[in-house]
Amino acid sequence: MPSSATRSAESCSSLVTPAGAPPRRTVLVTGAGKRLGREIALALAADGWQVAVHYRASAEDAHKTVADCAAIAGKDGKFDGCRYAAFQANLEDEQAIRALLPQVVQSFGAVDAVVNSAAAFENDTAQSFSFAGMEQHWRSNTAAPVLLAQALHQHLLTRPAGADGSPAQGVVVNLLDQKLWNLNPDFFSYTLSKAALETAGTMLAMALAPQVRVVGVAPGLTLTSHLIDDATFAERHRLSPLGRSSTPADVAATVKFALDNRSLTGTTLVVDGGQHLMKFERDFSLM
């Protein structure tokens, strides 16, 4: 795995914004080759964002996300001129993380937001916990988002103030998990890493203001996996006060809301159909 971020794909070559149109906004979405990160990237492309698609190993999937972003944004010509590119980085590698956002800035000219969707999700327990397992989750799930928030803040400090003299402002959205408000002992290191990220979000919102807003989005059971079959997923997805947990569209819409609402910072939006209000003794995948 390379030790620095690598730009590997691009489409929509024009950087020119049509006369009279607002400046294009650019977002870096980590883990955007697959699953929820991909859905967020596609939704933001449809909303007019230029999207930097981060991936670790799924290059083919990332290239497809780039192509699909361009297809969605260009289908009615509304967002012609937007750009999309894929960037490889191992989020367990500090050097690669520190190189990632500058690579995106170099390609796009500016970055306005980071959505931290990529995450390690390996099961361990209090009995099997190890330094190695905790470090893996800590690096990718907690340290990488903190470093990307730091990098966005440093980038914004170099950008000119607005016409009213206000500083350039951006936003970081961290994907969390409803299980932080409904704890069970499964996925022990993962849960600790997300709890640390939730606390880091509060601290970063204080430390990096006014340039950077920091918002958490905590989904419930949203996508199936190799751990449960489709029928079991559907059954457990209904286990909530509202009779349904979150869908990818729900989560993507909440991310868009967090990016657009300039009064939000230092808080978390729990998007789970109320699953955090119910007590689950095990993780959904192990029930």
C-alpha cells in the first residue's frame, strides 16, 4: 500500500464555473467506493457538489463512483463543469492521511467539506481485546478524521475572507453509530473508537471555530452485510419505534443537511428510526 495519498481518476475536466453561478463546492468523502460512502457521494453530486472519492483498496469501485457521480450530475446539464476524482489512501497510515487533503486541494483548487464515512468494523470483545485491534480501529476511525479536520482548518486559513470580512468556513461530518447511545459489548474496539470520535467532534468544534463546523451523523442499521442474510436484515431493520431504521437515502439527506445548515456544530444527529431508544443486548449482526 502506498504511504501517501494517490490521485487515480478524474472526470469532468472543466474547472470553469458558468458566469453568474455560485462557486462550486468541493467535498472529500472517505470510503466512497462502496456502501454508505458511495451513496453519500452520489447524493452530493446530485446536489451540485464536486466530489473527491477516497478509497483504500477498492479502486474499481471508486472509479465507478466517480463515473456515476458525473453521470448523475450531468444528466440534465444543471451541474455541467463539476469535477469528480478518486484518491487512494490508507487511513491507518499517518503520512497518507496528511497527504490526502492537500492532494484534493491541488486537484480541485479548494475543499469546503470532509465527510468521514470510512471505518474499520471488526468484531472483538472485552475478552479478546488487544492493543493491535484497538490501534487498527483507533487509527482509521478516530485519528484519521481528526487529522482531516485539522487539514481542512489549515487549508481554510489560507483562503480569503468573504466580502463581509468573515473567515472562509468549511464543515466536517463524522459518521458515528446509534450504538453509542445504546451500548452493547460487541465490536468492543470499534465502539470505543466511535465514542472517541464523537467526543473529538465536540472538542474540534470548539477548537477549530469559526473556520470549521463539526457535525456527527449516527445511523442505525442501514445496510446488510455478510454477517446477516437479507431476510434477517429486513426483520432487524424494523426493530425501532418507527418500524424502520435508517436507509442510505436517509443518511445521505442528513449529511446534506449538516453540510448546508451553517448553525450546526458540535452536535450529533441520530438517524435511526429511534433504535437508540430501545435496549439491544447484542449488536444487530450478532443477535
